[in-house]
Amino acid sequence: RVLPRFYHERVVDHYDNPRNVGSFDKNDPTVGTGLVGAPACGDVMKLQIKVDPITGEIVDARFKTFGCGSAIASSSVATEWVKGKQMEEVLTIKNTEIAKHLSLPPVKLHCSMLAEDAIKAAVKDYEAKRASATAGTTATA
Ligand code: FES
Ligand code: FES
């Protein structure tokens, strides 16, 4: 596999050995799914979180990315960073931190942006599911 030389070794590592690749059942009430696309290049990233409904802790994460090496590496890092954190904590993860961690060049910043957006979308999806589940309980009670 040939990657341009400007890639930092952490990118190559996360690209060759991506962490947490795969999917959870998106209908699982403890799962939040974020699906985002980059208009600039058409790449798509799906990031899922699995939440402990009692503690609100993100206990696991998965991703599937159809995109460039930087997008794959960014999603891999994102899944590692969200695990063990609270949802409000992961909302503060910035794409610039991911980009810095991977030493992404400026033209690849939008790839790390996908990861930030995907985390936010996954949290939003989980919260929307939880809200509608609560509403359902109230309605049938
Ligand atoms: Fe994997 Fe830092 S090298 S998250
Ligand atoms: Fe578009 Fe990387 S080139 S996500």
C-alpha cells in the first residue's frame, strides 16, 4: 500500500490497523449512529457509539468509513477517544485535536472534520432515540 510521504506514521498505523471497524445494530436503543459526508470529496463516515443507559458512559464504538486514509485514520482515533467518556465530554472533541494527533496537513483538515461531525451526529441520534423512548413510555403509561 502506497501512501504519500507526508503522512505521519500515526496515520499509517491507524490506516493499516484501524481500531473498532464494524457496525452495531442501529436499532439497538443503546446505540447512537452518526452518518456524515464531506461535500468536498464525497467521502462518507459512519460512527456509532454504544452507551450505558444508567451511567451515560460510552462503553464501545465502531466506524465504517468510505474515504481517504486520513478520514479512516481520523475515525479510528475518534472511536478510541470516545470510549470511556461521557457524551457531553465527547462533544468537546475538536477536529483540530485529531488532526494534530495525526499530524494531518492542512488540505486534510476536512477529513478530521468528518470525525468531529460524526461524533456529534452519533450523540444526537442517541439522545433523540432516548427522548422518543421516554415519550413512548409516558404515552402508554
Ligand atoms: Fe491511536 Fe493516538 S495513536 S489514538
Ligand atoms: Fe475527503 Fe479525506 S479527502 S475525507
